[in-house]
Amino acid sequence: MFDADAIDFREPVALFPLPTVSLLPHALQPLHVFEPRYRQMVEDALGSSAAGDFEHAAPIAMATFAGDAWRTEYSGAPALRPVVCVGRIVQHGRRSDGRHDIMLHGVARARILAMHEPEGGRAYRMAELVPLERMHEERPPMRRVRSMMHDLLSRPRLGRVEAAKHVVGWFARADVPVHAAIEVAGYALVRDAEMRYRLLAEADPYRRAAIVRDAVMDLERTIALAERQGSDAWPKGQSWN
């Protein structure tokens, strides 16, 4: 996997915008790329690395549309929210019709400084970015956060959630930095679109931990409410699950 030092922020980065946040640092996001402009983006990013050596592939930043204008302006240049997640391709498959299946590894959160709209033969947008976190920043100790998140995710109700059962193991591993476990937990458990953007845009690891904690507690409360609903209160032909 790549770390943030693998990103050269002196160069513009290709943008792949979607309606909601789909990537966080330390997470892996599979993407099926079928639009011509983004097929070009993947091919340009890979360059000569398409054979499987991705070390020299260019980064791709997953951006998020601002507002709903993208619904009618998608083929143009709809506004983007300022914070993106910069990723690197770690898997790639090319289909016979020119589409791509890629796996993007989240590397760093960054802010858009300036846009480079399509020009010449380039059909996709690029941007000048600045990292939200210093690349060599020594993160503060977070032992209490590790313990708090492990205890929270170990509660019986959350044991019914497959994603929570997977994530709790990250907090039990001493070889996994707490800030990385928080990112993985946020990617797996924070489903609300606005809260997920807040998580991406937050540079402070303690505040990110609080966002994830709140989302997990909301999930636990939802499970508790579902438990209190008897079968006679279920919607017709359905359960609260």
C-alpha cells in the first residue's frame, strides 16, 4: 500500500467526482469505470504501469459534488466540495470494450486550491491540491481512543453487524495505528452522506474519532429500537432488519 508521501502535491491531480464521499484514507474502494472521460483518466494515470506495476501510476482524487446541480449538469463542470481523498490504483483490470475495473487505495485528504478544467485532448478535470495533514506530522497518542472504540464495538448489539465485527479487530491490533483504525471504521460504518463528508474534511484525528463514535452509537440505538418492535408492528411482509 502507499502512504501520503507517495503523493507529489506539486502536480495537478485528476478528479473523479461522485455524488457522495466514496473513499477515505486507508480504505479500499472498487470502481467500475465506464464513461469515456474517466476511462481516459485511468489510462493516463496508469501510463506504462498498466501491466501491474502501479508504483509510478499517477494519483486520482475522489471528489464530491456540491449540491444537486450535478443532476442536470453532470456532463459539464458542476461545482465540487473543497475536500477530496487522494488515492492510488492498486489493482486494475481492462475489459474488452475499454472499460476498467480498478481498486483505489485512499492515501490522503486534501483541499482543492485551483481547478484545471478539460482542455486540449484531456476530457476530465484536474486540480491543484494541498494536503490537510502535514505529511510527516507525528500524530498524538490515542490509546484511550483505541480502548473506547474497541469497547464500544464489542457491545452485544453491534456484534450483530458484520461490518462492526470486522472493524473491532483493527482496534485490537497493536500493529495498526489508531488513526488508521478510525479511518477504516469510518469507511465501514459511517453511512450518512453529510457525516461522511465531515469525516473526510476533518483534519484532527480526535475529532474524526468522535464522528465515528457518534455514528456507531446511532447505529446501536437503531438496533435497540428495532428490538423493541414486536412482529405485529412490522411492515406487511417485512421485518425491521
